[in-house]
Amino acid sequence: MEFAFTEEQAMIADTVRAFFAENATSARTRAAMKATGADAGFDRALWHSFASELGLAGVGLPEDHGGAGLGILELALVAEAAGAHVAAMPLLGLAMVGRAIAAGGSDVQKSEWLPGLANGDVIAAAAWGEGLHASGGLLSGTLSFVPHGGAADILLVYTGDDAWLVDLRGEGVVATNHVTMDQTRPLATIVLTEVGAEPLADGTAAMAAALAAGWLCLAAEALGGAQAALDRTVAYSRERVQFGRPIGSFQAYKHRLADMMIEIEQARSAVYWAACAIDEGSDEATLALHAAKAFCADTYHMCAGNMIQLHGGIGFTWEHDAHLYFKRARSIMSMLGDSQWHREQVARLILGAAA
């Protein structure tokens, strides 16, 4: 099979790569890492340009509610480019909540929330509500480890039986950011005290769409980060001279770069297999998603670790960006299920199909 992007998809990929290369600079990312309160780990100027000026926030949202009406594959292109620069913005929440409302929300919920998500005015986050108490349309309880929860305006909560939308701008909400390893995607604890919540019309469809978008977004981010780690290391290997020759000319160094490239190419296939399977409604979509999340997360972690080692002493310093990639890679490994869990799901699906 020969896979190739359409002309429109190639244009989107070129646009987002150029946008993040120009705007998601190391200096801006580090400034976002130093910010406190709702702006912790959030480059709002970058988000405004991304959502309002280029209209990229609406890529995976329906056209009749302010989105671009494109598919998950185009969302993967955006996430890959964002991951290549460790962009400090709440793309994961947008992907999960936007796709959940589009798939399982009522017409009223779609009209109320999707336009704001598409133009970037509404910041979204998603969480699992184990231990939450629901009574009369009110939710109470504590939600832990919510990505960009301190900046979010709307929260998607899955309680195991139902999916809820919670407006975080009202009373009864306390969000506390924490200093986490990956400061480009901070985690927050959100405490709800009798906060009004709306159940989504079809909670099962909503959460299936949210998980698919979340896994795919993280896998694509990991692919972009792994490729950037390789590209930066190759560039360094040509510049750094030791024993009178570029260090990239040494065989052991070349082998490490080749190992990274092989893993990245497999990760690329996994991401776009999963994206195409979702867009085409394939029976393989769930299998492909689990495989992509596990393989891409592991690949990114390996490549980011190699990036640090192959840069030598400078790779261990705060001033170099290698640690930003490593921390993002490590956080992706843990988010929305670790690699072992996803591989277990792949095994179950394969064994179930063979039975």
C-alpha cells in the first residue's frame, strides 16, 4: 500500500510546521514554564495565534459549528508539529473535549460549546471522575492530575456511567496547579463542590471519541518530538568536532542515530495507520490506536534519552532544550494509559479476534 497526503493535507502540514518553528520558540516555552496561576505552562499568545489567526483549533471539529470539518488525520498533522517544538498549549484537552461533544453532545451542547472551542476562546480539559458524587445535576469531589486544568474553562468528566460537561468559570470550583516534571503541560487538582454539570446526550460515544482523539494526539506529539530529537542530534553531530573530526563520523554514533530513525519511521506508520482507521471507520481503529500510543510513547522516550546522551555534557544542562523533550516524552508515556496497558489491550483484541 502506498500512503500519501492529499494536496490539502500537505499544505496543512507545511503551514503548521512553519507556524510552530517561528512561534513556539525555546524562549517562549521557557517563559510559559515560569508563569504561575492560570497561565502556568500556557503560552496564551501562541494559542491565540494558533486558534484565532490560523484557525487551527477547529481542524478536527464540524464545519457547521465553527470548525474546519476535517478529520483526525489533519488533527494528527497539527499535533505532530506541536510536539516537535514541545508547544506549551492545551491541545490535548481541545482534541478530547471537542471530539467528545461532536460525537456525543446534544444539538444545544454542540451549539453552546463547539464554536468557542473552534476559535480558541474556550480552553478545555478532560478528567476521570472516580470518587465524584453526582446528585440532581450537581457534582462534588476531587479530580487529580488534570492536564492544563488550572487554565480550563470547561471540563469533560467521565464517571464510568456518564460523561459530564462542567463549566469551571462558576462558583464551587477550586483549581490548584502543581509543579510537575513536564512544565509545558502542567497538571492540576480540581475540587468541585456542588457544581452544576450537564450530562452529554450519548456518554458512551462521547468518551470513545475523546479517548481516540487523546491517544492519537499523544501519539502524534510523540512522533513529532522523536523526529525533532533526531534532527537536532544529527545537526549537533555535524557541528561538534572531537579528535579532529565531526563526532557524527564515528560508527558508534551513527548506529545510535540509525536506531532512532528506524523506530521513528515505524512510529510514523503507526500514527497515520491509526488516524486513517478512525477517519474511515475501520474495525481496526481501536487496535491501531492502542498500538500507536504504546509504540510512539516508547519511541519518543528512547529518542529523547539518546538525544541527551549524544549531546554529551551540554545535553544535561538546563540551558539546552534536550530536557524539555525528555520530560514531555516521559509524561506522554504515563498519560491515558501507560505502554504496558496499551499493549495488553492489543493482545486482548488480537486474541479476541482469533477466538
